[in-house]
Amino acid sequence: MKILVIGGGGREHALAWKIRQSRSVEELFCSPGNAGIAEIADCPPLASSDPEAVAAFVARQGIDLTVIGPELPLVQGIADKIQAIGRAVFGPIAGAAQLEGSKVFSKQFMTRHGIPTGKYEVFEDADAALAYVQDHGAPLVVKADGLAAGKGVFMCETTDQARDAIQKLMVHKAFGGAGKRIVVEELLVGREASFFAITDGSRVIPLVTCQDYKRAHDYSKGPNTGGMGSYSPALHIDRELTATVLEDIVGPTIRGIATEGYPYRGVLYVGLMLTEDGPKVLEYNCRFGDPETQVILPRLKSDLVPLLSAAAHGDLSSVRVEWRREAAVCVTLASHGYPGHYQKGKKIADLELYANRSDIVLFHAGTRTGPGGDVRTAGGRVLGVTALGKSIADARSRAYDAVANLSFQGMQFRHDIAEGVDETVGKTVEE
Ligand code: AMP
Ligand code: GLY
């Protein structure tokens, strides 16, 4: 098979790394890729924001399966374009990707299909939103409707903060069209959990459990980031909770979006709040998580390609998935200042130490190959250091041992990834 992966972060390196191990792969492309991906795939410079250009490449090269990493091209309809030329694509069509692309759509969808989520109101007018806040009082969560790179959600403890958020989104248009409509939502209290499932539009295969860390600094201080680390399995998502989420949330979502005319072929990522009244949906994402993929895929024993391909072709019925018993921990190495301003172009030392280790994988995110063939930083999140071990604690210590041997100027990372998660593997939900 000829396979194309779209994207160039740690998630896409993990996808390309696992796809490369499949016997069915003859040629692997990844666009735009990064320095790590370039070692295992051809990286043509396609504009992922131009679905027509990607579809033209798929047609020209005879690509059998295209795997879309990030949400933006999905929301823009890249899967529709590739399906239209009769080629398989892993990732939902634009109609289904609205679950991530529009918070208004996703909240109203959940109401239509009886899926548990926080109470909310939708506003298209700043004055009406401000009046609602005045009446209702805080705490509240204010959300931009459209994609805003994870920055369009405001947790407001006071009515002043809620007013500021509304002004920022609707009056000052800080996120342009993404804030034309907003959702004002009740603040849910509980522990957060993520849930991933692969679907062909009707059947569902849940992935192993995992947990990411979003804040920049140790003990969840500092600003939100795309993800500073992750671990798998996450045993707070036990069998009973998994069954509830599949029955009350994932099943109705997949059936609901199909009945609305948009069969979902790809991975559905549900962000949950585990409240006293049971799990409630905070958000849907229409793609794999980053850095969750960097702990999920190293634990996958079976071949990834038949799984992605069967979902893309709309028939998961004959796919069986096997997982390794080992736990995985991923520590993100970031550039100093991330998620704010940071410098690029720093040389990364000693990557070759981990070239042939079965228990450690270095997933590149923001990296590029420098003029002399050395590897340089090229983004905020630079590397994901994933380790496998017989328990979370074992994987954690292996990951941090590797981190201690790697360096670049201004390297920043969290020291508390998977700390205190002392569950050993052996009674994980997937076994
Ligand atoms: P979202 O993009 O909607 O998932 O929001 C990003 C983050 O904001 C979530 O991961 C939660 O930490 C938080 N969040 C969003 N909505 C709520 C809510 N209704 N109650 C509490 N926290 C929320
Ligand atoms: N780790 C969070 C995300 O992928 O959105």
C-alpha cells in the first residue's frame, strides 16, 4: 500500500512510526513532516490547508490510504475531497468534523441526541450574552464557537471575567470569525478524562486509556499548552466507566452523526468531566490527541494499517486489536517560553543515543534538519520522549532517564508527568 499522513507534529511522527512497521506498506509519505519523520517517510511540501492540492497528490501518486493528523484540514473538508476521488481516508468528512469545528454545533447535537453535557446557551449578540451573565452570575465558561487553537475557552470565576471574555471574543474579535457566535456554559466540577475510539461510522473500537497534562509547569501551574506529557493506561477510567461512556456517549454520538447524514470514519476523541452525576462531555475532537498518541501507539501490538484502513473503508467488522501489557509514559521537551514566545534553530544533542532502543522512542514534533544534517528545534513542542515499562513507575523512570541525556538550549519540560500514578499494569480495562 501507498500511505500518506498529513501533519508534522509528534502525533504524526507516532502515526508514521507505527505505520512504517506494517508489512503492507510499500511507500510512506508525510506532509509536511519534520526531521524525525523524514527518516522514515518522504515529506512532500503539500499545503494541508488546500484540500484540492492534497487530493491532486493522492490521485497522482495513487495513494491507497490518507491519514489526517490535525483538525483544521478535516474541518475544511479534506476527507470529502479525497473520498470524492474514490480514495480511502482516515478522518471524518467536514459534516462530521463539525463536532470539533463548531462548539455551537456540538452542544446542539448533544441536546438533539440526549448526550450528557453541561447546560449552556448560545449567543450571536454581545449585549444578549452580557445580559445573561448579569442575570445568571458566575462561575461560567465562555467558549468561542470556532477553532481557536485551544485558546478560545475562558473559565470565568467572576462575572467581570465572563464580561471580559465576551468582549474579547465578540467585540474585539480576538479570534476573528471563531468568536462570531459563543457558547456560555455551566462550570462542571470533577476529574477530567479523555476517551478515544476508532469508528467506521457504525462499529466502535475503543483504544487503551490514557491521560495527558495540559499546563506548562509542574503540578499543573502555568498556561495551557497542547500537552506536556501523557501516560497510558489511566486506570481511573475503569471497566464500568468505559462501558458507560461507550453506551451513553460514544454510541449515541456515532449513531447520531450518521443519522444526520455524516457517517464518521476516523477516531473520535471525547473530553469528559467525571461529575457526581456521571460523565459529561466537555468537548469532542475529530482526531488523535497529541501527546496521547505517543503513548497509545507504542502500546499497540497489532498492525495499525488494517485498523485505519478498515475504518476508512467503513467496515471494522473483521479487525482485531491487541495491546501490549507494558505501560507507556511520554514527556514533552519544549522550547523555553512555550506556549508563549520562544526561539527556534537550537541544535538538539544526542538523539542518536536512542536510535535502537526497544523501550524508548523519541517522537519529533517541532524539529527540522539543519544545514549540516544536524537536528534543530523548529517549534514550541520539540520532542516527545516515550518509554515503555512494566508499570507506569518503571516507564516514568525510563522516560526521565532518557530526558536527562538529551539537551538543547532552553529545553523546558515538566518533572511531574505520571508522578504518583502507581497503578501497575495487569488489570487494565483492555485486557
Ligand atoms: P474545551 O476545548 O471545550 O474542551 O475546553 C478546554 C478545557 O477547558 C477543558 O479541557 C476543560 O479543562 C475546560 N472546560 C471546558 N468546558 C468546561 C466546563 N463546562 N466546565 C469545566 N471545565 C471546562
Ligand atoms: N492533548 C490534547 C489534544 O490533543 O487536544
